[in-house]
Amino acid sequence: MMIRVEATVHGLVQGVFFRQFTLREAQRLNVVGWVANLMDGTVRVVAEGEESVLRGLLDLLHQGPPAAQVERVTVDWSAGTGEFIDFRVRYL
């Protein structure tokens, strides 16, 4: 069953290849959705997939790439919408 997670990653998460890290891991996990830098210095991730796979992605978001310093990740769960066909970087 497809569900949706919307996560905001706080900390030193811009300028450290966080979006590329998330893109690579989401594609590896067969998750669809997007990742983007926000103006407030956070990274936003919207992803859909199976719950167990999304939980794995969230674990990775808590770690981030080597240069990142993740302070916290806020998460909202909801029903999947089926609006995505792949995972990509968005530029907001």
C-alpha cells in the first residue's frame, strides 16, 4: 500500500550534497517524490512508497551525507496520492 511522508530536515543540510544524497537513496529504494532546499536553510522531502521503505528513507535522512549535521527531522504521514512517477530534485 502506497503512503506518503513529508519530512523537513533541520541542521547543517544545505551545501553538503544533501539533495543528491537523498535523490540517490530514494532512487535506490524505489521511492517516488522530490527533495528541495527551502529558503530557511532546511531540506524538504516529499516521498511515496511502502511504509517500511519510507521508514528506511527516514533513517537515512536522520544521518545524511558525511558533511551534514542533522539536528532533527519533522515528519508528517498521510495517504499516498500517486502523483509522482519518479524521484527528483526540485528547485523552489
